[in-house]
Amino acid sequence: MLVLKNKDTNSLLKSEKSSFLRFLALYVTMITLLIVLTSLFYYQTQEKLFLAQQRATLTKYAYIQTKRLKVLHHYFYERKTYPRDERFKSAIYDIEFKKIFSLLENENVRFDEGIYMDNNVIHFVKSLDVYFLGAKYLVLEIKHDGMWRDEIWQTIIGYGLLAFVLFMLFGLYLAKLFLRPMRNSIMLLDRFIKDTTHELNTPLSAILANIEMMDTSVMVEKNRKKLTRINIAAKTVSTLYKDLTYLTLEQDKKNNDEEIRIKNEILDRIEYFDILAKSKNITIKHSLDDSTIVMDRRKFVRVLDNLLSNAIKYNIRGGKIEIILLEDYLTICDTGIGIAEEKIPFMFDRYMRFDKSEGGFGVGLSIVKKIVDEYAMKIDVHSKEGVGTRMVLSW
């Protein structure tokens, strides 16, 4: 996937790479088919040219052999030996295609073809105007060594590979040309996110700090509700800000791995998101065993925050969230809108959002997947539309 660091700006996003591979597969199939058909046409053309050249020679041989048959026909009682020639073999057949005499090695004669190749021999069939010795058809047979075929295949393979390479270079140029608008849009969005992240830091820190300093006990109920809404909005933006900060500044930092008590971290994040959950009347239930994991705390919190915030964001009003922690896996279930099964494989793609009514850039789950893969963990998604989603994190 395309990330925001300079060293990675030339890498393909998963969606861009997928489009590129689909185009390339179609393009390779088309040019392969084109080259194969062209090669087949060239081979057939060369074969016909070779047979045309052989036809001229065999026509001359047939003329010579016909003269010999004529002599034998007129002096049959004096000369009863069938005329032979070291340059070719021959046979004669009557009008019903019955053999009169044959010296052929391959006697499978196709009388409907004037000249043809069968294995390593060439047959030439000539229809006689005068029935010498009762023969209607004279068949000549010569051998060929196949050298012409080897030369044709060498030409086809040589020029075919050259054409394939040239077509591939042209195809790569076309693919980059067609994908350039997508790449430019993605790069523009990345730059926008990076610039936005820098601008958010100061005002967001000021808002959160002032909310914490306010004394709600002296406020009237109406103002407390307003402050609560401000707090919810600020924490929502804060979660997004942390994701963007991780993408733009922190993901390539050296890991500071430590042993983390997962139960304590979960309880801390539940308390952090409590105000967001209450805003939708969502009940959070948990069953947490004592469990530890060795990884960078900053990255582990990013995983928890994104899974919990999504469970709240895409839940229904008055819904439930259940968190179960055992020794080697964590499960977070919600009663939210769910997602279609065919869309689940794309959940972790960056900028992928299936519910446009909810905010965000669609980067949270891509961060989760990157961190999970980095630490050789596994995340499974089970979801059904209108029922909810269950995320299982195992290590």
C-alpha cells in the first residue's frame, strides 16, 4: 500500500495494484492470443509456400513418370518391370482408388488433396488423362527432413519473443498512463491528510485541555449537555488525529516493545470511549482474563482504539458491545450494521469506507492490519448485515 513517507511514495496502493494486475492479465492474454494467431497464420503460409515449391519439383517428376508409364503400357509384354526412380517413390491407382501397384512407404493416400504432408513424407496426387496400365491416379512420394519446419519455428520463437517484449513495454506504458489519474488523486489525498494533521494538533490539544479543566458541577444541565457534545466531537477528532499522526509521522519509528497487561489497557480505553458509547446509549460488557503481550504500547493502543471506535461508530443506537479477553485472543463483538460477506476482504484497504454516513478517511483498519501483520498476529472478521460484526484478534 502507498504510505506517506518519501521512500514509499512510488509504491502502489493495493487497489491501484489490483487494477494494474487486472489490466496486465487482460493485456497479456490479448497479446498472447494475437501472437499465437499470427504465428499460426505465418506457419500455415510458410507451409503452403514450401509445398508450392515442392509442387513444382513433383510436377516435373510426375511428367517423367507418366512418360515411363506410357512406355510400359505400350510395351507391357516386353517390359514388365514397374519404372522406379531414386528421387521419389510412386504408386498407381484406378478410378475407384484401388491400388494397382505401389512403392510407397506410407500408403494412406488422400486423393482429394493435390499435395500434402503426412509425417515425414510429401504426397503428390496427379490425375491422369489417359489410363496407362488402367491407372487414373499417379501418386508420388518424397521424404523431407523437417529442416524447413525447424527454421520456421526458430523464426516464430525469435520474433514472437521480441514482439511480446515490445508489446509488454508498450502495455506497461499504457497501464501507467491509465492509472496516473488514480495515483494523482491518491497522492493529493495523502498530501491533504498530512497537511491537515499538522493543522489539527494545536486547536485539538487546546479544546481537550480546556474541556478537562472545566468544572461541570457549577454548570446548568443545558450547558453540561453542550459540553458533553463538544467532548464527544473532540474525542472523535482526537482518534482520527492519532491515526493520521501514526501514518504520517510514527509508523516508521523504532519499536519500543514491552510486556503489556492487556486487561489494564482495555479498561483504560473503555473508559476513554465511554462518553462516545453513552452518546448512542451503547452498553459495553466485558469478560477479561489476565493476559500479556510483548509489543510497542503505542501500536497496541492504536489497534484497540480503532477496533473499539469502529464498534461504537457502526453500532446501532441502544446497541451492545461485548469484549472477551482470554490468554491468546481478544474478541470484540457489536450489534451494528454489519457488512456484506463479499466486502469483508476489502475492509483493511486504505480509504475503503462502506458506510458514507460515518466520518473518517477510512485509514483505521488499514493501520490495524499493518500492525497485526508486523507482529505476526492474526485478525479474523465475522460479519452479517443487520446483525453485527465480530473481530477476533489472536497471537
